Amino acid sequence: MTTDTLETPRAPERERERRDARRRATGWTAALGLFPFTLLAAVFWIGRLVRPGADDWCFLPVVRDEGASGMIAKFYYEDNGRVANALMVVAYGVFGTSGHRWYALVSGVAMVGILWALTVTVLGRTGLTAPRGTPLVTAAMAAVVFFLATPETYKVFYWPANSVSHTLAPVLVCAAVIPLLRARTRRGSGAALGVALLGGFFFGTLSEETAVVACVLLATVLLLGPLAHPGPGRTLVRRWCLLALAGILAGVAVLYTSPGAHARRSRFGADAGSMLDAGRLATALRAFGEILGTVLTTWQYLGALAAGLLLGLLARDAGRTAGTGGPDGGAAPGPLRSRPLLLAAAGALAFLVSGFLCTVITYPAFGATVAIAARVWGDFLLVYVLLLAALGALLGRAVRAGRGARTAVAAVAAAVCALSCVGLAAPLFRLGTQMEVRAERWDRQDRALREGAARGARVLPYTPVSVGRMVEPFGRHGQRPWPAQCVAQYYGLDKVTYSRHGAHP
């Protein structure tokens, strides 16, 4: 009897074992997915309670009365020069208060979808495959900790004016990378290069912090390329990075030279010389140290690491696939798998450098409070979350223990994911209760102000109704009037005055 004859009967048995393993992995994934998806459902449901506040009061009348051109002119000539940011504000502001109520759902689903697509694409480019649903659960866990593992969830995720600049913006950068990773033909490569240039310009005029983080990451890839992927295979990636850098720098130049950016720098004394002053840099470094202390001691971020670990444990080699390189040999799986320690170290360094630089450029506006202004950390915190997930995946791939030990590791990782979601749920539901109270009071006051304006009143009382440390007219017990005049403009009044009892009877 030959060897082939002996092995043939075992082939169906091995195939059954593989099918059973896939079914078990799918069951694990489905059970674990209940935690992040239930939490995301709650996040989106609570989003219906969002009402305008702070800058929204000043944006809404402009969008309503002057449209996109008026909003762009306001940002470019008066506020900050962020032209793309103005377009993002118009996208939700054109729907009035409904745009604020739907923003959490629309932006949240978009961000989860982008992270899911990125996970699937990276797996494909590294020649790996994972059980059905595992990439989606990984993306959902990353999104959950990114949205909620912060002291300022309302400002970070629910407040549209901040989210488009510091939460949605860095995720959109991830979306711009996907065409590069998926490029397999000359047409695909050309499309990826076009996205790099145009997307770079868009991000350069969307958010200074996002632009800084993107530049640091692009520079890291350019410097790392010869070490991680020697030879001609890095050509497409290098071209893509250079075009993206060119687009970002062009956008930043438009932003920086705008009258609005000049006015903003004048208000905060934030010219380039003052920001690069040795004393200012040292102060910013201390502030970034405090930020790191907060971030690194927030244990819920471990959910991203655990989700990545599960992904790495469950992923399998897909075998030799066709078209793993671009038309000029770019973006092949090699650099993502052959030097994991180098990539991990480079990612950690990029996170630290980009976080410090973001602190430097935001310090003039926030001062010492930048160390607690979590709403502006999102640009580099997404790097941290994705780095944790990637490190977890690398650790999962490195596990070479037997089936029993691997199952135990997977169980621990799943437990950490579940505990992370549970730990994030209590603060979310407390915030939801506060948002519901604010929404009821806001709606009641909104009706009273509209009815008063319809009767011909020119001056009406206004009671601050804040949530999540949001700025409201007459904050600090009436000592801070801004943005009271914007509220008056929104309702067609000459003025609103401070009241402790509300505008309603």
C-alpha cells in the first residue's frame, strides 16, 4: 500500500476538522460581537438627543441664510481658514437641528465601515484570511474605544463641530489609504495616486492636527520603506506618500495664509516663532506627558489590543494569491509580515511624535487646559487605538502553542473585550441621561423662543442648558455672554438676555 493510499482517507477528515474549526470561530465571533455592537447601538440611539450648542449657534444661521458659500467665506475670512471643515459643517448644518440629531448615527456607521474595510484590506494584502465577521468585530471594538474611552465623550463624538475636525477626520485619512492597499492594476494605482493628492489637500484644509499626524505617518513610511521592503516593490508606496505630502502641504499653505487663520493666530498669539520657542516647547512636552498619563492608564483601551489578539489568533494564511503586488510591484505583503518588531517600534514612535506635535499646535488656544481637553486628542489617539489592535494581531500570529493553550488565550482576549465594553457602558448611560434632560429643556426653550419671535418680540430671556462641559450662552452664571448674539440671530431676535428660569412661561 502506497503513502498516497494511506493519506487519501484522511483528507475528508482534515476537511471536516477545518470546517468545524471555522464554525467554532464564527460562533466565538458572533458571541463576542454582541458586546461592541450592543454598545454601538446604544451610542447611536442616544445620538438622537444631541442639540446645538457652542459654535453650532453661530454656524446654523450662516448655513441657513447664506448657504455653503457663506459658510466657506466665514471660515476662510474670519474663523480659522479651514475650507474643507466649512464644507463638512454645511453637510450636516443644512438640515438644521435634525442634522445634529442624525450626525452620530451617520458618522458613527461611516467610521465603523471605514475601519472594517481597512481591516479586511490589510488582511488581504498580508495574505491572510479570517473567519467571517471577525474583521467587523475588530473594527467595532476599535471604534467603541475610540469613541468612548475618553473623559469627554460628548465633545469627542456627539458634538459635530468637534467631531468633523478631530474624530471623523483621522478616520477619513484611513479611508484614503484603502485605494493604495487595493491597487492591483495601473488604473487602480492611478486612482490611488489621485486620491492621495486630492485627499491630502482636503485634509490640509480640514484640520491642522490631522494634517500633522498624517505628515508624521507618511514620513515614517518613507523612512521605513528601504528597511521594511527593500527593492523595487516600494515604488508605488513611495509615490503615493510623496503625492499625499504634497497635497497636505498645499492645503496647509492655503489654510495658513488665509485671513481667518491670521485672525485666529492673532487672538491666541500663536505665530510660528512663539510656538517653536524653547519654553513653549517644554511646556507643551509636560502637557503631553499628562495626556499620556491619562491615556495609558485608561484600561478600556485594552479592548482594542484584545480584539487584535483575537484577530491574529484566528487568522490563517490564505495561500498564494494572484495580484498581491501592484503593477510596479508595490504594497506586497512582505513589509507587513517580515519585520513586525520594526513596524511596532516605528508605529509607537510615530504616535509619540505626532501626539507631541499636536499638543504644540493646540497649546496656544488651550493653554494648560490642553492636558484635559480630550476633544482635541482624537487625531493622534486613533493612531494609538490602531497601533494597539495591530500589536495584538502580531502577538496573536506569534502564538505557537497547542490548540488548548490557544483557546485559553482567545478566551482571555474575549473576556478583556467584554469587560472593556462593560466598563464603557456605565459612563455612556450616565451621559445619555444627562443628554435626555438637556434635550427636553432645550426643546421647551426652543419652542418658547420661536413663539416669542413669531409674536414680534425683539428681546427674550435665555437660560443656559449645557451638557458635557459644553459652552452655552451666559455660562459661568451669566458672566460669559458668548454665543448669545448668535442665538439671537438664529431666532431672528435683536438680543437674548440671561435668565435663570428659562424663556418659557
